[in-house]
Amino acid sequence: MILYRPVGTRELELIRESDCRRFPPRLPEQPIFYPVLNEKYAVEIASGWNTKYNDDHKGYVTKFEVDDGYCSQFEVHQVGGEHHKELWIPAERLEEFNGHIIGRIEVISEFSA
């Protein structure tokens, strides 16, 4: 399954520290890791939300692949319009999720305010 994750600069730095193979642990106030199912939605978040609310006003879209069989256990949530679809991964399972990433996490778009 191809997934996308809009991130800010700090999260991208942590991804790069893992040789672009893992997402960093969630913060205590973040109980869910939610990659999105399409690039359009990821671009909306990275260009709209991240550029407004991150200290450096930058946002990035990452793209990565995860084993289909593994992903099938997680529910897809539609959180807005038709293309606003997310896969919800409980924060305590993120390390396990990271183990099912195929290849590297790549940056496909960059935005700044």
C-alpha cells in the first residue's frame, strides 16, 4: 500500500536520522499516527496546515510503501471530503508499523509560506 504523510521540518529531521526508514515516536498527546491514502490530501495538509503552524513555516509530503497484508488490519477513516482518508495506527504500534515499511520514506513535495 502506498501511503503519504505530511510532516514539518522537525519530524523530517527525525525521519532522516533513521536513514529514511522509520517515523519517530508520537508525543504523549498524539495517540494516533495517521498516514493518508492519497497525495492530494497530504498536499493540502502540508501546504495549508504545516506552513501556517510550524515555527519555520515549512511543510513536506512524504511517500512510502507498507506491506498490504499488514495494513489491512487497520481501519480507513474518512475525515472530511471524499479524498480525506487516513489509516489510523495506534501510537503504541508505530514501531511495529515502521517494521513493515518497504524501502525508504521519500520526500515528494516541499512547501513554505
